[in-house]
Amino acid sequence: MFWWADKVLILLAFVAPIPDDPSIEAAVRDLQPSVAYVLDRDRRVGVLALVDDQGTFVGHARLAGALEIDAGLPDGRRIRLRFKADDSVTGLAAWVSQRGAVPGMRPVAIARQALKPGSLLVGLVPGGAFRAQLASADRLGVVGSSRQVVDLSEVWFEAPSDPVAGALLFTPSGQLYGILGATLSTAPPGEAARTNDLTRGVGARLAPPPARLGPSKLTVGFALGREPLRRAVEGLSSPLGRVDRPALGVLCRDEPSGGAVIERVAEGSAAERAGLSPGDVILQIGDTPVRNQIDFAKAMQAQRIGERVKLKVRRGSLVLEIWATPERG
């Protein structure tokens, strides 16, 4: 398991405002056939993205307060959605239209191309759209009750009046890039920065956020990285609604001399079948060096369930090559 310090030191800096970009307005128009708004009576309280032709919508699990919810479409129609499944690791959930495919709507694509820091993003909340900027796509965070480490994107934006937890993030070309799960606001001098409780903590390489992105104070948001988002959406929209992740069944911690030392091996796990033992130090998974427990977690995210992978392991004075087959975690 991994925990990060609860307190984050905020240093103030300045950056240029996000430039106006006419493609943003065009992107918002093009996205309308791909989104729906969760309704509380007639008030919009959340936003969902259509992810397949069967009428499956994905959004933040905080909206999953009932087995059935009403949703409004941008063209004024209303549809009834049934809760399908949620994922405790990513905090996402899926709902399905009771009538299946929704005429006139178009599923959104998941972004597959990496974006450079500084790239513009479009955020959608119940009250409308806002401009955002990608600060970094290589953050790490501890998410969900399982305390799993996943890739996160750090995003800067001027907070809209609506709550932004659960906001959808799109590229200007209309691909789904992330769903905001945590925000970190700049704090006045003498006050601690605060995160919301959807995601606890971020990686140690958190960059100093700028104090301004334009005329108002900056909010820093964290969204799932592209790979965990893709895996979650594909799993939630599958027939079983289950998000499968590769696992060996070990608990690791940092080894001071380098690597991830195994503290515990789960009984009957892939690690036990491969012959791994407590005290073994994992140095490499496939072609990826493992310098610490975070490297181990990142390397495991890239593995495929059921496909053997070679581990380089130090056991005492020996360095061994052990083959293991990741299973569903």
C-alpha cells in the first residue's frame, strides 16, 4: 500500500493566461451530441459522457445516489438512466439508457495521443464549459479505498461557479481526456492548501501551481491519466461492467538500496505460484527497471492479465529471473 503526506506546500508563481482559442467554442458545440446532464428535478447537477452505441454513459461515481436517474440532453430531451456499475479505484461509474441506443447521439472517443504540458483542454460542468490547461501528465496519486497508485494529469483552470468535482475534460478535437476527481486551490498566505476528499494525496513531484491563470485565482485539478481512464471506461462499458487490473498479489515497500521489497505474498496468488517470497526485492518487470514501490506499481499497470512477464529479483546475494503471470486484481 502507498500513502502520501496529507499536507502539500503551495508556492506561488505566475504564468501567462490561457490564450483565447476559437477552436474551444467549436469543440463545445461538437460535444453536445456526446454528453448528458444529470437532473435533480429540472436542475443540472452532473455531467456524463456517452461512451458506446448501446447507451452507456460514464461519469463520476458521486452521482450514483440512486438506481435510476433522469438525464437531460442538450437538445431538450429527457432520458431515464439505470445504474450499471462503479469502480472503487478510479471513482467512476456507468449508467445505461433504459431504451438502449439514444437516437441523435454520438459516443465520445477516449484520447489516445499524449498531450504536451500547456495544451488546452475543454472542461464541462452542469452550468457550461470552461477553459483549462494541462500542467503535467506524469503525476502519481493514491486513489480509492484500495489505495492504489495510478497515473494522474494535473490541470490548471479558473474555477467556474459550479462545483468542478466530476467535470469532464476534453481535447479541443472532442476526445475525452479525463474526469476531475480532486481539486487543490491556491491558499492565501498562512493558510494550508486543501484538497477535496475524492482523491487523497498526489505524488511527491507535485509542481508549484501558479497563483494566477488569468484575472481570477487558479484552481489545480487532478484527473485520471489516459491509460487508467481508458481501462476504466472499457471495463465499465463491458457486458459485466467490471474493470480488471493486472496484479501479482504482493505488498511491497521501498528497498533503500533500490527496488521494491516484498513484504507479503497473498495465498494462492500469481506471486506464490511463481515462487516469490517475502524479502525478495523486485528489480525489473519486463523491460522496465523498478527502483521503488512506485516504479513497481507503474510497471504493473502496463502488464496484461494472463500474459507471462519476466521479473528480475534479488534474493539475498543472488539475482534471479522469475516468470509470473499477472491475474485479475
